[in-house]
Amino acid sequence: MIKISFKIDTCKGCGLCVGACPKKLLRIAPDAINKKGHHPAEITDASACIGCASCAMMCPDCVIRIEKE
């Protein structure tokens, strides 16, 4: 099982992770705003994540953490 987590308050919503996901499971949250005033990234279907960590590798701020259980 794959667990993906985001440090929402440090995400600047750059979208690099969204473009890196081969399954197209990430998006910039349209309704959420973090403490810095940015729309953070979020996953749309965590159960479909394959745990490739492409999103985490692309994130310049190390916001995304992938854990394989």
C-alpha cells in the first residue's frame, strides 16, 4: 500500500508535481489556500497511486512524501 502526504503549508502551487505524475492523479486544489496564500497540490485518488515518486522528485520544496507500507 502506498501512502502519499503533502506539507500543505509549504507548497507554493507551482504544479511541477502535477506534470510529473504518470497516472495524472495530482492537481492544484482549486478551493484550498495554505498559510502562504497559495493553492497547494493534492491527490485526487490515493488508491490509484503507483508509488513511483516522480512527483516528490520534481518538487523543489520537498513538499511530497511517498511511503510504501
